[in-house]
Amino acid sequence: MFENLSDRLQNALSKLTGKGKLTEDNVNEAMREVKLALLEADVNYKVVKDFVKKIKARAIGSEVMESLTPGQQVIKIVNEELTQMMGGQAEKLDFSGKSPAVILMSGLQGAGKTTTTGKLALKIKGMNRRPLLVAADVYRPAAIKQLETVGKQVDVPVFTMGDKISPVDIAKASIEYAKKNGFDTVIIDTAGRLHIDDSMMEEIKSIKEATNPNEILLVVDAMTGQDAVNVAKSFNENLEITGVVITKLDGDARGGAALSIRGVVDKPIKYVGLGEKLTDLEVFHPDRMASRILGMGDVLSLIEKAESAINEESARELEKKLRDQSFTLDDYLDQLQQVRNMGPLEDIISMIPGMNKSALKGVNVDEKEFDRIEAIIKSMTREEREKPEIVDKSRRERIAKGSGTNLTDVNKLLKQFKELKKMMKQFGNLSKSMKKGKMRFPFSI
């Protein structure tokens, strides 16, 4: 995501960091490139114009020009203004007031509204709330069935009255049902259309009046660029939405929608969809996104991903095994799977400060390597996984055949594991020496 824009912005700004002193012409030249990069990324023209104007006003001031590191100061300003362009800070869902809280989902067909509704239910469930999904799309064939399938996958009940009842009556009935059955959040999946029309808007307005929602979230597809911004504008004028969910942001190398929406409709982006899995919905943090676009990494999101993917109990167990050097190939596989649960490796690496596209040139992130390692380890007997040193040539040939790999792959894994254990032993010995107060420098001072 933002790949093209990120490259262009970083290239434009890198020309400023190498200079000991900046002139107004240097700043103007860099801002021309920044402006072109944003326009090519399909960012709204007015948003770009305001953005560049603000940066120029701040960058040409004496505070920057007379600074010892003027280039870095300009980058700091760009980071701050980029963050403000996208909303400034993350905004939470509003659950205040009455119970159940009502969230009305809106959007056009094809934006991923029903799937996003399920993803949001899973997120809300993780907040120790009891959500209820409501099937109020009675027009699209199989829409109710799709929501029921998604509800089953996230283990959230779905309220449905079939496709013969009006969506307004379904919505009202769902709230009564939620009150009687202890659900504190109602998420209503409304009908989408292929385009905005009067009947669609009138119906969703009626649902809004009948349910008095806490949130009216608009789901838009990042891949549609400025069309997504125009859709947001129309829905906001008719419904007064409270926030936006942008889907398919992981597939959008330009990023125009995410960078334009706040400036055009003055409504926050609350969540972004970053993949097809039902767990691939994240709170939108403008400051973190700005840092990633400028190649500064996103350490906070990386930590959050690690905390959600890595089991605390297994981490303690792993620490114990590392100390007493009883780490096996089963443990190795378990750790790889937990890393994989954090998402695609390229995404994880991009969150590390300094790890932009240019820093990763020549690095081959092969996701299939995980599959090969898993197949090899699972083709071993329990004894072989616990004592890989017993794996001789004939066993290696059997494992290669059973895993659909070759002898080179098996040898490579066993060698890597041997090196890993050797390294762990050194760390274990170092830790013991430090605890016993026997730490000695390997050189004299």
C-alpha cells in the first residue's frame, strides 16, 4: 500500500536532507515534486493544494532555515501535516448512551460491506462486548446467507427475518431482540447499490430515523480512488456519516482515497481493511500511517501485532526451553507459525524504521519457505523432531520424499536449526555467567 507515493515522497525529501543549508528555491523544488507525487497518487486537488501551502508556510520560516538540520526539520513538518491531512489521531467507536449501541453500515455494492461488517463484529467482540449482526439487505441475492456465513466464522449471532420484510422493520425488531437477549451492540448490514440513487438513500435515512444509531459507518473501496471520495461526499450529505472504513487498502499502491477523505468530507477514517482474513481489519492511526509512508516505520503497530499473535504462555515456555536448551524442531515450527500469524512478512518488515523499499532491495521475502519448512518438520517422526542429530542420510531422503521437497531443502533446514541451537547455547551460557557475577570481558581495558 502507498508503494508508489512512498517512493516518490522519500525521493523528493531526500534531496533536502543532504544539504547543509536550505534556500527557498530548494523548498519550492521539493514541494513541486511532493505535489506531483500526491496528484499522481490520485489525491484530491484541493487537499494537495492546501497541504503544500501549509508545508511551504512552515518550511520557509526562520526556525527551519536557520536550523542546523533544515532538511530533517522539513521532513518533520511533512510528517506532521501528512498526519493532520489524514485526521490527526485515531478515533474510537462511540458506544455511549443507550444500550444496545447501534452501528449502521452503509456503502455501495462491491466495496466489501458485508465482509467488513463481520470483521467489525469480531473487533467489537474483542472489546468484551456482545455484538449482534443484523441482515437488513433484502435485495441482493444471497446477501443474508453471506452474512450468516460470516457471522458463523466470527462466532457472532445473526438476526434475520428473511427477504420479505422491510429493512426498517427488520432493524427495529433487531433492537428489541437485542434488548431481550443481552446484546449490547447491534451492527446493521444495509443494502448497497451499484450506484447512488434516491430510493437507496431514502431507505437508509428511514433506518437511521428508526434506530437512532451511535455510528453510521461508510464502507468504501480504496482501489476506486477519487470515486471513493465522491461516494463519501454523497453519503455524508444525505446521511451525515460518523466515520469511514476503507477496504482493500493493502492492494492500493497509490493511496488517494485514504489521503483525501478527511479533507473532503471532514469525517474520520475509523478502520482500514488490509487483507481477506476476518482478522484483517485495523484501527486507522494517521500518525503511524504517515510514518510508514515516509519510510520511518511503525513500531507501535508492530508491537500490537506481536502481542495479538504471540501467545504469552507459549512465550514463557519458550524462554524456559531456551534457558535449559531443550528447544526442539516442534518449538521452532510453533514460533514460525506465530510470526506468520502477524501477517505477510513484507508488511511486518515495512514497519521497522528504515526498512523502506530501497533498503529491502535484493531481499527475497519468500512466503513459500514457511510452507516448505512446515512440510519438512511434519514429515519427521516425533523422535527426529526432538533429536534432529539422529537424522542420517536415509532418514533425510525419506523426509524429503514425504514432504515433497528435496535433499537440499532438508539439509538446509537442519543446518539452520543446528546454528540456531548453537547461538542459543552461547546466549544461555552468557546469561548464566551474568547471573553468577562471573562475566569477564574478552579483552583488557
